[in-house]
Amino acid sequence: MRSKMRHRGQMIIGVLAATALAGTLTVPAHAQARPVDQRFRCLLDGVVTPPIPGAILTVTGPALTFDGAAGSYVLGGRALRTTDAFRTASVTKTMTAAVALRLAERGDLRLDAPIGRYLDAKLVARIPYGSRITVRQLLNHTAGLYDYVENDEWFQYVLDHPYKMWKPRELVDWALRKGKPYFAPTQGYHYSDTGYVLAGLVIEKAAREPLHRLYRSMLLRPLKMDRTYLEWWEKPRGPRAHNYLGDRDTYDYNPTFDTFGGGGLVSTGTDLNRFMRGLFEGKVFKRPSTLRTMLQITPQSIKAGGPYGLGISRVSVGGETGYGHSGFFGAFQVYIPKKRLAVTGTFTQAQMVAKEKENQFIENALLAALRKATPAPCDRRS
């Protein structure tokens, strides 16, 4: 949420750590547990260090399914379960972009239309370069919009007022009051939650439906993501793990500081796995060309060091190309199309001190799933 943390939302390598292993392993009936399956358990077990209370890892590939949990649902409480939901934060951006692309497929939204076609004139007039910004630029972070999440004053205000209910327009207003644009549209790349709040408003206007209903009708219901919901706008669908920011338990925080377009979905490792497989295996878009549009990396993001398309990043692991997103609270999702491999889950700690461990954990999980390599400790213990 503060500037030194904001890159978490666009990173593919997430955060995982815990205090006790409580995983489950599913193997096809015709097969026996293989070393790679045991290494997932080893990785979950090995990432057990404070200050991270819990972690979930779900892996699906050809003839391979792993679903594991480690640590505690809440500090001092019961063990974390693989069925426990968690806040996904910026992982939501991939689903927001998918909804926008679905609307584009049916002709309700044009990616290259100016946002003024969908937003009210007074709001657009307040946005620097507002008449020139397009929907596509909101989704690929090339609009240049100041990111309210980078503002330390905003971050502190959220901490001081954890129960405040935020309206989407308030978040945009904060950005417009507190910061200047980073550049003119298309002249650079800068990750911006402000852009995704505006994208959410655009989507609602174009579809004439609330955002949470669009997630459900276009993604959640068709993909059978039964445990996923937009927090605050929908009722909970089962237990939600406690997410921590350092030693702060944010479980009871009003989620509306991050629940519109750029964040807010609560999900499970299994549901995120279904989404990523559905996205890449032809269950979300009607036309293959739509997925190609989503995955088209902007040159500006490559120059900035983080290849990004429409709500999704590209990553290279073990010589393979993958796509995905991660979120502030520790959620992550990665899919490697060539191998039909999905790796999803969460850490329940947002503190930046865990980022290095987060990066290494997910890379190791992907390498183990690809049978490319396994860390030495797991080699010794398997």
C-alpha cells in the first residue's frame, strides 16, 4: 500500500510462509506419489518462518494435482486449511481485465475508445489527459495516472481509519488531489490502482450492471468458482483466513479501500486454479484472438522491467514462459501454457520483509512442477 510496497501487485512471484504443515495431496488413481509431489510438501514445510502465519499452495498439471496448506488460520488458532478463502488484492486485476475483454467480444465496450465515452464529463475533465486516455491504457497501465496507493498519507489514513467505507470515486479523488500524472498516455508504463478503479467504473457503465454481478455471471459461475466473491458487495462464502500486515490483523478492516476493479475478490487456491486453467484452456473467451489480445505485452512495460499485458504479467521460469499476477496480501496465480501447468495460492502476510522468501518459494514450486530443479534441502529430505 505505501510506495515501497506497491510493486507487490504486479509481481508474479508471491509470498508464502507458515508455522506448521497441514497439506493434502491428490494423485491420480493409477499413479503413486512421485518425488515431485513430496517436494511440494517439503517446500511448504521449509518456508515456515515468522512473521508469516499461513500459506496455501495449489498445483495442477497433466497427471498432477497438489493442494496443501501450512500454518495457522489465525495466530494462536486452528490450522489453516486448503478450503480457507483469502483476500486476493491485485490478483483481481486479471479478472477485471477478463470481464472487460468479454464485454469487448460482445460489442458493449471498445478497448481503444476514450474513457469519456463511458464516464461522466465532469470526472473526465478533472483527470489529467482525461480526453486522451483509453480503456486499453487503463488495463495495461500506460495511462500515466497517479497511483493513490503510492501516497504515504493515504496508506496512513487507511491504517488510522480501518473501518471507513470507501466509495470508488473517493479513491480516484484522492489520486487526483494528491499526485500528478507520471507521463502523458502511452509515453511510459506505471502500475496504477487508480486506473483499475476507473476501469471498474467504465465496465459498469458499458454493461449497465454492477461489477460484482459481472464477475459472477461472466467468470465465477461458468468456471464453478463457488468460493469466490467480491468482498463487501457480496456475502461471504465460507471461512476467510486472517491476513496480516506485520503484526496487524487486518481481518476486520473495511475492505473497500481495495475492492473495486483493482482488488477485492476473496478466493481459494482451488478457485484461482480453476480461473487460470479456464482462461488459458478456452473456457472464458469465445475467440482465441481475445486471449492473444490480453497477453500482448506493451513495449513500455518491457522497458520498465515488468512485461505486462491487459491485467496480466509475463514471467520466465526454468526456460518456460508463464503468465499471472500477485497481490498485496500475498495471493498469486501463475499458468504456463506450454505445460498446461497452474500454480496458485497465498501467503497471509503482506509485510515486505517476506518478499524474497515469496519470490523463491513460487519459483521453486514452478521448477518442481516442471521437473527442472528442486532446492537442495528438499533433495536431501525426499
